[in-house]
Amino acid sequence: MISAAIRELRFILPTTSSPLKKFIVEVYPQIKSQNPHLNVLVRESQGVKPTIVARLDKGVEVVKHVEGFSNAELKAFLSNP
């Protein structure tokens, strides 16, 4: 599910209910069981757009605003950032 190139994942969420929040609740246990050493950070803040930041090899960061994404689109991003 997670690309081997990902070294760290950051999920930035609005404090209101969001599909990204539901996605994290569903897939977090699977992500951590398959990638126990992967750093996964989840932050909530007011006035932000749902965003995933994937840090890859050599410190390269990919920032993706995921407002309105389906679960399938979120999984696709995590498998190929």
C-alpha cells in the first residue's frame, strides 16, 4: 500500500470532520503494521486544507492537497507519490 520511497508521512487535517480523517482511522493500523519504522505524524489545525506531505529519499517532499479525494485516490497517492 505504501511506496518504499516514503520515509515519513504527515497528515494535516482541519479540526472539522473530513474524509481524510476517516481514511487515517481506517488505514493507520495497517500502515504501521506493514511499516513499523515509518514516521507518521497527524496534526489537526483550524483553517487548513486536508493535506498529505510525503518525505521521500534524500529529503524530497511531496505536498498534496487532498480535499475531496476518495479513499481510492488517497491510497493511489500513498502507493505512488
